[in-house]
Amino acid sequence: MTTRPATPIALAPKKECFAWAMYDFANSGYATVILTAVFNSYFVGVIAAHDYSSGDATLLWTIAIAIANLLVLLTAPVIGAIADYSANKKTFLGFTTIGCVLFTALLAITGPGDVALAMTLIVLSSLMFFSGENLIAAFLPEISPPAHMGRLSAYGWTLGYVGGLLVLGLCLVYVQWAQAQGHEAQEFVPVTVLIVSTAFALASLPTFIWLRERAQPQATTLRFFVYIQEGYARLHNTWQHARHYQDLFRFLIALMIYYCGINTVVVLAAVYAQEAMGFETQDTIMLILVVNITAAVGAFLFGQVQDRIGSKRTLIITLLCWITATILAYYSHDRSSFWLVANLVGLALGASQSGGRALVGLFSPPERSGEFFGLWGLATKLAAVIGPLVYGTLTSITEGDHRVALLSTTAFFLVGLLVLSLVNEQRGRQAAHGATQ
């Protein structure tokens, strides 16, 4: 829940809107390079491989990701309450940004055998990254009226894709040069980490220079433990409201289940490509570059289709794409077929992310949209704990059989599809509309 500005909401100046959207540009390199394309496979294939099997190394990576997301789940309501009451979101954002940049840069000192240090730094940097995402999102209702919010959000999303592609492209150029010089992964991956942290620090400067804090501090003498109580009380109140909207409630459950699969693919695709398909670092970077492009195309194309056939039907199509892609990946043993799978994943990724957010918006009464989007974020973070951890556990049990572990993502998509079939889109939209009458 975000503190409302004291003055009527008007669209902020273009420079300030650009500054807000630039934060998506700035932090996207971390998500793309550290969590998705490079450092995850480096952790499994180099850092943890010194002392652990492939299956156990994958489990350790997923444990680190799960801990980070669990900490976000526990701290987000409290941070939100403190930031709202004190009107200090920008200060908190600065703290999380500096923290993410610092802990990411420190990953450069990790190498073979430094498992505990690398896991600790991943947990801390991810906690700062995800908390920063929540804080920058809380500025949106302050700088944009509802009529412009969708376009401004899409502007930030687009800049985020561009930022991720640029940073990943810089890393690819460097990795290709380093490998041509005969350098090993433990020599060139630390440099890619420094590229990410430097890009984040520099590209976030417009946000802190031009973005203004418009919320007014509330007169309060609350102590820290009262902030904790208030944060979770607001979360409970939001959950109680959501339960009165049965189709929204069902969809949030469906979303949490199929997002377990999505989050697993996002943080483990590069690991699978390396361990199961034999991809090298530059091959994986190129793969993720292409997937990001097809994800942007998928989000755009399915966004047009969604307005014609409905959000639920669009999501059903994307989940069928996910199921097809994961089954094909299970049977893929050559790189050409895996490239086909990767592009199918890209199309489904962009479409399912944007489609899910849109359906939450359609099912949410306007006066409670902020509350219910908070539950949407809660569901996706819980999925980020469960999905990768299930995959990691299966790879450990099966002694590194990534193909068997991949079937767990198929199961998540299948169950999510079944729960989604119970959602009545028309009834859900009518409930949200009727709540405003």
C-alpha cells in the first residue's frame, strides 16, 4: 500500500518519468547476467563443482535463491510500512541500490570452492535487488494518473529489456575476446560481474537525480516493532479483501503455481543448457540474448491477441506453449532443437508475465488495485521460493539428472492450467466492476 500524495495526481514531467523508467534499465543487467545467463551456471559449473556434484551444486544455487526470496517475503511488508509512514521510499531505494551494487561487485572475488561466500553474496544482492524493485514500483501511483499508468509501466518494462540486452551484449563481447585469448571462466566471469555492478550504478543516477518523493510523512511516533505489526496487519487486511473475489482468489492460486515453473526456467535455464546440453558460456549468453528478444515480441504479440480473445484464453495458450516447450526440452539432445525450445520459451515468457499482470488488473476494483497487486507480488515471490527449490532437490536426489528435474516445471504448468480453468473471467470482471458501484 502506498501513501497517497497530498496534492491531486498529475502526470510527472517527462524528465521525471524517464528517471523512474531508467531504474528498470539500470537493474535489468543483474537479473539477466547474474540470475539468468552467466553467474548461475558459473556457480554450478565452477564454484561449487570444486566440492560438489552437479546435482548438489544446483541444489545449493536454488537454496540461495529461495532464501533471498523468502527474506523478501518476510521483509517487504515491514519495509513498505516504514517507507510509507516516513515518506522515505527514495532513501530506502538508495540503500538497496548501493547494497545490490556492492554485493554484486564482491561476487567478483569468488572462485572455485568459495561456495559459502558466493551463496551469501547472492542472497544479499538478490534481497537488495528484489526490495528495490518493490520500492521503485511504489513511486508509480505518485507520478502518473491511472489513465497514463499502463503506458508508463510499459515504458519502464521496455527500457528494462533494452538495458538487459545491452549489458548482456557487453558481457558477450568481452567473453568472446577473453576466450579467444585462452582465458578460463574463473578469469572472465568476475569481469562480467563488475560490468553488471558498474552499469547498475551509473544507469541508476538519473533516478536519484530527477525522481522526487511526493508522499507526505504521516505524523507518527511508531517504534520499529509497531511497524512490523502494522506491515503484516495491512497484508492480512488485503488478503481478507481478496477472498471476497472468488475468481481473483482462484487466479492468484493458479498464478502462484504456474509461476513456480516460470521462475524455475528463469534462474536455471543457463544451468540446464550447460549441464544437460553442453553449452559454453558464450553460447549461453547468446541463447539468453535471443530469448529476451523473443520474450519482448511475445509480450507485444500476445498483448494484441489478448484484447480480442480475452486474458484467460491468452494465458491458456501461453501455458500450453510452456508445457510443449518443457516436454520438447526433455527430449532434446542436439543444440538446434534446443534453440527451438528456447525461442518457444521466450514467446511464452513475455506473454505469460504480461498476461498475468493484466488479469490481476481486470479482477481488481480500482480503489484496491494497489492492495491486490501487492498480493500478485507476494504470489510470484512465493513461487520463486518453491519452484527452483523443487528443481534443485530433484537434481540432487537423481544425482544430477536435469532432464528429470525439468519435468517438475511441466507439472507446475499443468496444475496451473487446471486451476486456471476454474476461473470465470467475465464473472471476475463483473465482481471488480460491481465493487465500484
